[in-house]
Amino acid sequence: MRTRQHVNVNATSFETFTGELPELSEGRPVEIEIGCADAQFLFERAAKDPGRTYVGLEIRENLVRAVNRNARVLDLPVQAIFVHATHHLSKLFPERSVRHCYLNFPDPWFKRRHWDRRMINESLLRQLHPIMEPGGDVFMQSDVFEVALDAMHAFESCEDIYENFSGAWSFWKEGNPFGVRSWREMNCEDEGMPVWRMRYRPRATAASPR
Ligand SMILES: C[S@@+](CC[C@H](N)C(=O)[O-])C[C@H]1O[C@@H](n2cnc3c(N)ncnc32)[C@H](O)[C@@H]1O
């Protein structure tokens, strides 16, 4: 499928949420990938365990349509939502509803002059915390060291609400524990490129006791 590689995430058109809310079912665990692109990671998760709901958030509308089409064809419980996640994440899910959140290889064009386009920042992480289940986790991976370090800075700036599985300011060194790979992850590993990973758990807070 031909698709535009990037969109201008700073366009004012993304400030209003025009997508559809995810369809969730009582009692089914929810996994989300923010910036899912073709959602390969979620499709593979869904094939392994179809008893959960898998929701991809994506700012490129043509990819959202393609993912939803594939989900119907494959009859797998995957949905994609058209959204600028950094603006609207808090509107999409009920409190304590998400078991796993994946942040796989965001921001490939990361350059200093593009810092204002970053998907992972403190605002996104503070919106994410209330929707995470107690005992859930957030997994981030990138092949761009500056992107990984910048994401870690955002997480560690939220150390009041997230705890690093590996200890403060440390990368997760045990590989990807989820048994499936995103498209970019597959390419990086096949090319022998290093991947930096981190894993955080939401802390109980007065506003969100766990
Ligand atoms: C490099 S791709 C990675 C795709 C996939 N996660 C993987 O690992 O193969 C990053 C994706 O994040 C999306 N994205 C970037 N900023 C976003 C935002 N603010 N909200 C939702 N999606 C975003 C991009 O459109 C792109 O599809």
C-alpha cells in the first residue's frame, strides 16, 4: 500500500478529535499501541490471544482504515483509532482499563528542530497513567538512541506516577518479553541494529489508588 510517510503533527486540524471511540467489552483485557502504523505488533498479539481487545492509535488516517479493513478480513480483535494521541489520549479509554501499553519505535525523524513533534512527552504519559490498570505496564522501544533517551527523560520526569522496572534511568535489558515484533522492530533486528527498551509500571497515587 502506498502511504505518506509523515504528517505534520503540529497541524491545527489534529486539535479536534474526529475519530471514533474504541469499542471495549466488559471483562476483556485491553492492550494499546500508540503510533501503531500497520499494527503488525497488535495483529500478532491478537493471533496469539484473541481473548483480548487490541487498540492501535494512529495519526495517519489511511493506515487506520487499512488496519480496520485487515482486522475484518482476518477476523481478529484489533481496532485502529484515528487520533493525535498526544492531544486526545485521555478521552479514549475509561480509567484503569488498559493492561499493556506499547510505544514501539516512535518518531523516526527525530531531529532537534523537530522536538516539538515528539509523540512521547510528559503530557502523553500523564494522560496515560489514569487509564492504566493496576499491575499493567508500559513498554517503549526505539532504534534511535536520542529518541529512547528523550522518552526516558519524559518517564523519569513522571517518577511520581511511574516506576522503572529496571531502576531509575535504566534501560530494560531482557529483550522484548511480548513474543511478537512490530514491523520496524523486525527490520532493525534483521539488520542487526541495536534497540533500546524501557519498561515502566504505573504507581498508585492518591488520585488513582491501586
Ligand atoms: C516509525 S512508526 C512506528 C510504527 C510501529 N509502531 C512499528 O514499530 O513498526 C511511528 C508511527 O507513529 C505515528 N505517530 C506519530 N505521532 C503520532 C501521534 N501524535 N499520535 C498518533 N500516532 C502518531 C506515525 O504516523 C507512525 O505511523
